[in-house]
Amino acid sequence: MTCAGAAAARSLWRLRAGNQRPLSACGRRIGVRFRSSGTTLDGISRAAVDRIIRVDHAGEYGANRIYAGQMAVLGRTSVGPVIQKMWDQEKDHLKKFNELMVAFRVRPTVLLPFWNVVGFALGAGTALLGKEGAMACTVAVEESIAHHYNNQIRTLVEEDPAKYGELLQVIRKFRDEELEHHDLGLEHDAERAPAYTVLKSIIQAGCSVAISLSERL
Ligand SMILES: [Fe+2]
Ligand SMILES: [Fe+2]
């Protein structure tokens, strides 16, 4: 059985047995406990944790598709290695949220097929404006994601930082890496993209809609 499959099986067994011990994924403790009702967590509601994991998974999935689109256009240019490095980190982010979805038994958003196409089109489309366009897209998206992660960190810290320790650790680490991507975008001339301010505003408005929809659907 795969690591993810084993985690799912353990989670299911514990829920059925009404077991209140912390769940674990591949030996790593996860600081959220289910109550025997199976519908609420200690403190924060089950629905809130579902939303956090579902939307973060969707965001990391979308980020992967954006970098895939950028690489399809700019992979062989001077910024190819920079984009590849950011994409590699996004792959790690997505892998982690895939694991968390299994461990917490959260379903993905139904919009994944849509984000698949939209993410790639956004990455490739802005890359067609040149490397500055791709970097402007990176700055806009990463700033939105970092802001979104900061909101989640605030929510979890206000609730119980000890209880949600592992989730907080993951989100903080990813927030810091998204900010590094943001800074890399600026270092590689994002602000020299055509209509940078307008482009950034449009992309960030799209990110807000994507976040809102992915939390709920
Ligand atoms: Fe990411
Ligand atoms: Fe990123």
C-alpha cells in the first residue's frame, strides 16, 4: 500500500472506531483530532479545515499549471532555469497538500479540471508577452497566495497554534517560499512588463475569485 493509501486507511479506521488520538501521515504527527461525531474537530470546525486544505491544494495545483505554461514558452530561454526552480518548489507544495488531503479526508475542489486549463493558459499567455510578462504573472500570483496564506495563519494562530502546529508549519514554510518566488519575479524585471499595473490587478482579481470558488466548491 502506498504511503497515502496507508494514511487514508488508518484515518478511516480511527474515525469508524471513534478513536480520538492524533492522526498521523506516514509516521508524522498531524495536530488535528477528530471527535467521535466525525463532524467536528477540537476548536476549529471541520468545515474550516476542509476549506483550508481544499483551497490550498487548488492553489498549488494552479501554480504548477502556471509554471508549466511558462516553461512551455520560455523553457529554453535565459529565464528557463529560474522558472524551473520555482516550479520544482511548487511540485513539493502540491505533493504535501495531496498528502494532507488524504490524511484529513478532504476532497479536492470540483474545479480542478478548470484550473488545469486556466492555469496553463495564464502561464503561457503571460509568457508570450515575454519574460517580463511571465515574471509579472509570478509577482501577481505569488503576492496573492502569500496574502492568502497569511490570512490562514492568522486564523489558525487565533484558534490554537499548538493544536494546529503541523498545518501552521507547512503553511508558513510555503508562504515564505511564495514570497521568494515573488521577489525572484521582481528581480527578473516583472515591473517592465507591458501594462504591468493593469496586468497585475487583473491577475490578482482572478486569484481572489479562484480562491473564493475553490474554498466553496
Ligand atoms: Fe506554492
Ligand atoms: Fe510559488
